[in-house]
Amino acid sequence: MGKRRIVVLGSTGSIGTQTLDVVRQHGDALEIVGLAVHGSVDELLVQARAFGVRHLAVGNEALADDARCDEVRELVRSLAVAASEPDDWSFGVGPDAVAALAQLSEAEVVVNALVGAAGLRASYDTLAAGKVLALANKESLVVGGDLIMPLAAQVDAQRRAAGTAPAVGPAGALMPIDSEHGAIYQCLLGEDAREVSKLWVTASGGPFRGKTRAELGSITPAQALAHPTWNMGAKISIDSSTLMNKGLEVIEAHHLFAMPYDKIEVVVQPQSAIHSMVEFTDGSVKAHLGTTDMRIPIQFALSYPERWAAPVAPLDFRTLGTLEFAAPDTDTFRCLALARHAGEAGGTLPCVMNAANEVAVAAFLAEQIGYLDIAACVEAAMEAHERDGVQTVESISQLQDVDAWARVTARAWCERAAR
């Protein structure tokens, strides 16, 4: 069997760079055929040279006339000539160029590590093209789960019909990269979903676990970016500190595993050794434990249904020490409760919640609003949308319109709060 050919969208971010590290360690089984970044052109050049990638994209349209893009174009052209395939290369700038990579004919798997709502289109295009989606972009399911999951089911059916699905277990059209959902996915292998009584999504609690609202009032961006156990990008680090990250994961779990919200709970597990758990009707609980390194769930998403040699040192239970558990403080960390409400209400409300959160987090990082203002901004946008009337999700264009409205609403709120 040949190498599994992969496109990585968001290749210079935390998940993207760790995906490339997994490919380095398993070069006999994996090959990178496409890379996309938002604006890190210099890093893209380094990656393309290292892996000999001839299909590249830069998402930021403002860079269309940047001289470095001419360098990228010349690089992929020269790589194609060196491979005796002078016409087999592509490079573009803008969202359409990124979307085109998701549909690249030779690609089998698309790793969607794009940040924010921009990842939804890439996820949709990947599945619409019949490819495997290795998903690290939370917003794809939070915002568009009603569109993405039916598409994934279609690709699963196609894979079974074509004989490309595993003989047993899920067909694997949508492989979650999040450590929590990857853990649940593995705990459910070989199990009957009807016998599941609860999904336990674990949370580290973030850097401010145990603090009061009064103590959070003066939190700075630098403090919020200092996650105790995971190395992540700025946006997701802030979301982890506010527990919005867990709220997004609850909504994702609802879509991924077709589980009602009353069967999904969040539990704080500060050591981050347990990545999530599944409880069954007979009282048994399966827990997925491992080193706190994203290369493990990334690798499983790419190797499924096989398991390959560990990309990192395994967990040593003799030195692990104690495991702690606690209920999340949803009164202090309002974002978790807001996200759960958005998920339960459904329709376009999660889209509004997500867009408002992106705007509020950016405003906080720019020191335009305070830390507690993040939740207040999200709540205000959600309430305004509920007053106007939550809509049933029908299309990506509809979600883009709702997203745009929510961003305008959230920015106006932040401007008022900054005065």
C-alpha cells in the first residue's frame, strides 16, 4: 500500500507543525501534498522546501502582491520541474485558494487546523470532495455541525461501498484531532452507542482554576495565555482560560457522537492525564489516558484504524502521582454555561456565540476590553440574536451572514465597553 497523501490547512500553527512532526516520524506511511497558511509566508517556504510540497496556498488576500508570494510560486514551479511533472503545481492567495487545496485530486486526507470560523468552508469542501477530514477546527462543528455531519455520513457510506473503510468500526470519514474527542472516539470503538449513559469531557481548569470573579477582573492577556499543561495558540489558550473551549467541545461532542446534551458533562481534571471518559449503562467507565501531547491524537487520526509507534514518550504511571477531579465553576466562568445554552438552543445561536467570542477574545488580547468582558460580550450578542429569532441552519452562506452580523454586534459592544 502506498503512502497516505495529506493536505495540511493551517500548517504553521500549533496543530499544523505537530502534524508535520508526525509525518517526519512516519515518512514511510505519510506524504504531504498540500499546505495552506493564513499569512506566515516565510514559514510556508521553509515547510514546502523541507517536504517537497508543490501545492500551496496563502489565505490572507492582503498578501496577493507580496514579493514573497512570487518566491513561493517560483519554488513550487521548480519543485514540479525537478520531479519531472512540470504542470503538477499550484499556488494561490485568498480563501478560494485554501478551499481548492481541500479538493486537491491526489489528496486522501485533509487536516483542518485552521483557526476560527474560516475552517467551516474547508471542512465542508473536504467532505463534499469525498475525502477524509482530520478535524482540529472546532468551529466547523460548533457553527456548522448540522451541515457537516450529514456530509460525513455520506462519505462514510461511500467508503464502505468502495471497500476503503475499515472492516470493523467507524468508516473514518471524520477523524477528530481534539484530544478530548479523539479520546471519546477511541473509548467508543467496539461499543454500542445505545449503551452509553454519559460522555465525560475533561478540562484542565485553565490557569485560573479556583479564582473568584473579583480576582479575574484584573487579569492580563499574558496571564491568560499561560496554560498550565498544553502548548496552544493564542485564541485557544484564551478560550481554555475562560472555559469557552470546553463549551465548544460539548457542542462538538453532541454532533460527533449524536449524543444529547443531558448525556454530556464536563469534569475538571487538572493533571490533563485523562483526556476524556465514556460511562456505560452498567456503570462501567472507559477512560483514555496518555501523555499531554497533541501528536498522539493527531497520529491516531492519520493512522486509523492502525496504531503506529508512539510519537512521544509514553505516560509513566509510576511517576504520575494523584488524579484530581472537580466540577467546573460555571458561575465564575460564564462562557461554559453560555456555550451549553447555545448548543441546546441549536440553530444559528452557536454561530452567533462563536463569532462574538472570536471578536471579544481579539479585543481582550488587544487590551481593549477586560477579561470578564469576554463572556459579557458573548452573552449580549446571543441575547440580541434570540430576540431577533434563532434560525434553522440551512446553508454555509446563511451562516456567513449570521456570523457577519454577530461580529458587527460584538465589535459595537466592545467599542462601548472600551469608552
